[in-house]
Amino acid sequence: MADRTRATTIADVALRAGVSQASVSRVLNGKQNVDPAIAARVHDAVSALGYTPSIAARSLVHGRNDTVAMVVPDLENPLFQGILKGLSLAAAADGYRVLVADTAEQAGEEAAIAREARHRCDAIVLCAPRMPASQLRALAPLLAPAVVVNRSLDDPAVPTVGVDYARGMRDLVEHLAALGHRRLVFLAGPDASSSQAERMRGLRDAVTALPGVSVDTLPCGSRLDDGYRSGEAVAAAVRAGTTAVIAFNDLVALGLMPRLAELGLRIPDDVSVAGFDDVPLARYATPPLTSMSVPRSELGAQVWSRLRALIAGEPSEHALLFRPRLEHRASTAPPPAARRLTGVREALPAESEVPA
Amino acid sequence: MADRTRATTIADVALRAGVSQASVSRVLNGKQNVDPAIAARVHDAVSALGYTPSIAARSLVHGRNDTVAMVVPDLENPLFQGILKGLSLAAAADGYRVLVADTAEQAGEEAAIAREARHRCDAIVLCAPRMPASQLRALAPLLAPAVVVNRSLDDPAVPTVGVDYARGMRDLVEHLAALGHRRLVFLAGPDASSSQAERMRGLRDAVTALPGVSVDTLPCGSRLDDGYRSGEAVAAAVRAGTTAVIAFNDLVALGLMPRLAELGLRIPDDVSVAGFDDVPLARYATPPLTSMSVPRSELGAQVWSRLRALIAGEPSEHALLFRPRLEHRASTAPPPAARRLTGVREALPAESEVPA
DNA sequence: CTGTTAGCGCTTTCAA
DNA sequence: TTGAAAGCGCTAACAG
């Protein structure tokens, strides 16, 4: 039975060790020079009483609680999961903990949740891809120290860490164009998402830079079933001459592929499919999915690096943008027409044979 | 520029409103009968100053901070992600936040991390599948209020919420046996994992109850690449007469399937494959993966329900065990021999045609 | 090197 | 109904 009495406090330790509370505090915090004899008695008392300092009291005195919050729109998104993982590991190494706040896609609550979370913690990581830019701009300064993920922001106090979706998209289109594709389809993500806008920008850049290449956009979404449900629309596009499809992200691509198979389309023989994010499962898909790799854990680690600096009072660093890296796998290959001319073999990446 | 001065305190509000701190506190907490006029002035002052109460100070007084911790061995595991999601949403609805502590598989640190996390929070959720039972038994009482996930424990103060892996395994074997399979292979998870032990128990139960059915165990692991790497061993087993393989979990199965395909084995024509957990991707695999469904978010919600009761001082409830539900998809079908006799069609589930 | 003494910001008796 | 005052448990000046 755990007794319901008050937990032991520093006073109990001081009493038992026959010293002042200040000395106990010093010993426990390794401050100044403390007489070894006293230190020993304190340590004895501490272990005898099983004492542990109150985090709350310490927080009150220090004005910080060694905890940072991460606000995400959806914990089920592999990207945020990866960032959370990287962040929590990096932060833990510095003695910090991470509080998660899933806003459950309630865009309206986001700002309030973020402020509340920030208020409980020393700093905050904000992932709010759908928050209107104006609202974000107003909110950001209230959140500092803070790091914003996957969005650009010109607040000098709030650095951003993110993925260069535009560049990644452009690289991806170039990859497909190099394979010989000319008519592409893009399965768009949520309209309000900032990374969706970035992707579109990359798409436009690519089309501009690549005469003869066109990209049609089909509204879709960001999840497995969104991809699955887009199967028919994609099939129709393929019948109309499209030879490759770029999914908003890997989840969409992974949902789409089996549907295309059901509809009798072979990948990549009839149509190439590419994703974005390079989730772990991408290389184990059938066929292995070509994707743009995003360093999820590394993103989290960098977020922590920025955050730690801000907490320490250092000035905000420059925005950090990771350029996605193409992971060419078997789901993208030359289009049917080109294949008849050049043959498949040279276009298939060697590693598509051995995903591990 | 945010000024570096102290944040506004209740004293500032009291001063500005021309009342005592006690009154401000009362108004803000809706205590007792407060003169409407005073309340109004307080509210004015609060909004004028943009005051928000200090969480730390409040925590010190109340002895709680409305936060619970969740300790997990690996945040990348879909099961824990799902539980975290369900927990954080349910807890948030009651005004609680969730702190995550990823022990990064460092079994040695687990207990220390858990105690530290508990110390920062009002309660804790412990996911420690590999912690030795003796250690867990010793640790659990020190963590209360706490809920242990996916492990049995006879501590009357620490309830458990989990999955009946033994039963699920047995149901899965029965499913395969009913399809006509007699020689099965099980790709085992981490030896020290408690759920692995439970699965083995279910396997033994099934074999005992089903004369003529045998299950060979192959060491494997719990992740995608573990499954992938088991491909050759599985192929060898198939050549030796095995007709179905049960993976430790879906990740293993999803890693295994493409490897089997590479090795020239067709699923389910040459060998049936089943997973466990029913991750979202299972139904979008090629072929759709038969799996035992585990209510991940519901688990999280139930964990919160238990935890909330404990925090409120209510006695610990009985252990809660969810029975996994079979999701029969196209990856499992009658074995080659049986198929020749009975034909494929009747054995294929209708829903395998339309995953969504 | 050690003890005394103020607080950190808030809640809560206890009087008035 | 309201205010004064005493802590919650700890740290940090400041003396000694």
C-alpha cells in the first residue's frame, strides 16, 4: 500500500542529514564546494528517504520545466511521426522532454492549442500546414521560442525547418521526363496545405523548364484511401494518354497502386507511379515505389537543434530546407511508347531488385 | 521585440483591478460568490494585461500538473503510435496533456526513464514489452497511478490494458487450418517481448486443439527488414511442405511478401501469408494482407479511461483484454493441394476485391 | 564552506 | 464577500 501522506521534501532530507536545506540543494545540484562529509550525509539521507526533488517547485523557481511541446495536425501522418521521433530523441539527450498535442485536424482550435501548449512548456514546435498564413504570422511571435515546421515564415524570431517540396517536385518531374514521360498527372493533397502549394509551385517550375511536358492536377487528398479512390480517375487519364502519375505523398501512392492493379493497369508497364516522403514501406511495395526521400528523423533532430539554441537565448538561425532525394525504384520506368524504342532494362534501377 | 521582463503575474492583475490576489484567483477559478463588479474588473485587467496563470505555480500548489506520460520502446511502431493517438485525444478531452518518452529500445534505461517521466507527471502509461517480469513487478508500484500496456501483471494497483495475443494467434491458426493448411511457419518476434511469448502460447494452444496441424518457429524480428530477410528461410520451408506463414506482425509480413515474390513464390497460390495488428496499409498490400485487427486507438482511449479513474482515486479496475478480430483478405487462401480439390473461388473472401 | 532568508506565482485557510 | 497571510518545495543571494 502506498501511503497517502505527503511526499518527502528537501526539508526532510535536511533534517535527517542534520544540515540546512541549502546544503542539500547544493549537494544535489553539484554547486560550489561542499564538504565531502556533508555531501555524504546528504546522499545517505536522500537514498534512505528515497527523495526526489519536486519538478514543480524547481520549475517555479527556474521559470522553465525542461519540456517542449510539439503541435501536430495528425499523429498518424508518418512525416510527423518521424519528426516526433527525431525530436524526442534529440531533446532527451539534452535532458528535455516532449509534450505532444494532436490538434486532430481541428483547424479552428489550432492556435489556442498551440498557445496552451506553449504556456506549459519552454518552447514549441508548430506543425500547422493548413493554418492561414496571416494567422500563423500573428501567432508565431506569441509562441517564441518556437520553430515552425514545413512552412516559410519571415518572422526573424521564429526559424523554420522544412522540406523543399517545390524543388523535390521539380526533381521528380525531371526524373519522369528523363524516362520519357510527357503527360503526367498529379494527385493533389489538401487545398489548404502549405506543402501542397509548394508542390504545385515545383510542378509549374518543372513544366516551364521542360517544354513538351505537361502535368494535369486531380484533386485527391493525403491518405491511403484518398489514393485508392483516385484509381478510376487515374485510369481514365491513362486511357487519355497519361503515362505517369505523381501522388501527393507515399500514402496516396500506396493506396492508388493496388486500385490500379484491380483496374487492370500494370505498374510501371502501363503507368508509372511516384510518391513523396519515402516512408519505410515504399521500398517494400509492389512494385517498389519510387519516391522523394525526406529525412524525417533528421528533420526532428534539426528542429531540436534550432529550438535548443533559441531556449539558450541565441539568435534565430536561418531557415533550413532539406532537399528531397530521389529514390528511384521499380514503380517508375519509361512509358510504353518509349519502352518499345529503348527497351526496359537500362531504365530499371539496379536496387529495385533488392529493396533491403 | 518581446521584452525580456518578467511575465505578468496575478499580482499585476490584482493591482490593476484594485483588488486582492485572492479575489483574482477566485474569479479566475469560478470559486465562491464573487461580486459581479469585481469579477468584471478582474476580467478587464486580465485581458488588458494578457495575463495567463503560471502552470508551474499552480502545479506546485495543487501537486499535479494535468499531464500524463507515455513510455514507449519505439515510437515508430504503429501499435504504439495508434495508442498514443487514442490516448492523447482522449486525455485532451479531459484537459490532460501527454508527454512521450521514447526509450529507444534501451532496455537498461527503461525503468529509470519511466520513473523520471512519472515524476514529472500525474500518472504514467508504460509500454515495456521486453522488460523482465520481475523488474516490471518491482517497478509498477513505484509508478502508480499507472497503466501497463500489453502485459499481464498481478499488481492490484496497476491495471493493464492489452491485446489477447494468445487468443488472436489461436484464431489465426484456426483460420488457416480451416482453409486446409496443416504445416505452418511462424516468424517469431523479439525473444524478450512479452507479446511474443503470448503469441507462442496461442500457437501451442492451437496446435494442441488442432490435431494434424503443426507450426514451426523461425526467428525473425518485428520490423519490415526482418520480414524481408526471412524470405529465403520461408521459401525453404515452403519447399519442405509448409503452406502458410504467420508473421509476428504486419510489418514483418509486409516486408516478407515482396521478398517471396522475388523468390518466385506467389501469394497465396504457393504460400499463404498472414500478419498481426492490421495496420492501415495491410488492406492495400499486394495481395491484401490477412491480419488480426487490433483496435489501436481504442486501446489508447481505454488506457486513458483507466488512468483517469486512478488519478481520481478510484480503485483499479480489472485487466482489459481486446480480442483481435480476423480480417480475412487475399493473402490467405487454401493451400495448393486443397485448392486442386476444392477450387479457389469459394475460399477467396469477397472483400478482397475491394479493399476500401 | 554553510546556514539564514527571501522569494518564484498561485491557492487557500482564516479573519474581518 | 473580501483581504491578509501562510505556505506548496525549491533555489539563490547574502551573510557569517
